[in-house]
Amino acid sequence: MRLLGPGKVIAASHGSGRDRLARYVVSLSYGIAVQAASGVDRDDLQQVADTTLLN
């Protein structure tokens, strides 16, 4: 997967575990950014990130 800039992602290989992980991290990051822009509390967003990193 290559990142070309905000919102522009090209998947290189759908079968690669590294690419799937990168896609997951980008999706999580975008989701957190959308929630932050919508006014979700920073502590709640931190809890999402912490939970994700622990699993």
C-alpha cells in the first residue's frame, strides 16, 4: 500500500499481511479524525486507540 496524500491510497497487494495492516491503521486513523472533528472527547478517542493497540 502506498499513501499518496490525504484520502488517496493505492493498495499494492490485497494478499499481503503488511498491506492489510496498513489499510487497517489508515482506516482507524481516518475514523478517529472524523470523530474528533465531530466533537468526540479526546479521552474517548485515546481509549479507542489504546484498545486497538492492545488487541
